[in-house]
Amino acid sequence: MQKFYLVWDESRHALGIPSIDREHRGMMNLVNELSEAVAHGCSYAQAHRQMEKILDFAADHFAHEEAMMRQHGFPGLEQHAAEHEKLLREAAILMEMYDPAHADRAVLVTAFLTDCAESHILHEDRAISQYLEERGIREE
Ligand SMILES: [Fe+2]
Ligand SMILES: [Fe+2]
């Protein structure tokens, strides 16, 4: 079975905002734990629990980013927040399709999560750190 895995690469993933970087690393770890568990044939309940944990973590993380963008008047806030909402909505749809009768769909969820997490960090989230950096704003 194909395993989807995220490897933190400081030069590509680090945004230079320590609290956000920490959360992104945490997110990657949670997604990797899910991939690992699914690859080892974990139960439906275990995978489902881990997916819920990931979505909870993502919702908190998104709220953190949005608060930071708001605080600093980031002009792309609305678009970025809409993207967060879309990710959560799509993940929720996938979670609904993942039921005990279709436990093999777990791999689809992990593929979606790994792909979204990385691409969102590299594109949308990087725009926040660029904006802060251009204004000489340091966030912890
Ligand atoms: Fe993020
Ligand atoms: Fe984001």
C-alpha cells in the first residue's frame, strides 16, 4: 500500500514564525502518524479518531493564523480564511465517505491531508510570513 509521508524540511517549510512553524510540524507529525497507522492496518476506529484529532488541530491552527493576519492587517485575510474553510469542508466530506464499510478509503484521506498540508504551507501560509517580513514585524 502506498504510504503518504511528510518530511519537515527547514529550508522549504519554515516560515520563521516560531509558533506557526511549531504547529505546522505538529500537523505533519499527526498526519504521518495516521499514514503509519493506516499502512499498518489499524482499525477503522483508530484511524477515525486520529482524523478527528487532525481536524481539531487544524481548526485551532487556522484560528491562530487568522488572528495573526487580522492583528497585522494582512490584506489577503479573507481569501486565506476562505481557503481554510474549504480545506475543513473538504476534509469533512472525505471523513463522511470514510465509514466502516469502506475502511480502505483511509488512504484517500491521508493522501488528501498530506497534499493539502504541504501545499497550503508552501503557498498560502508563506504569504503571511512574507508580508510580516516586508514590514519588519517579528511574531513569536
Ligand atoms: Fe498553516
Ligand atoms: Fe493557513
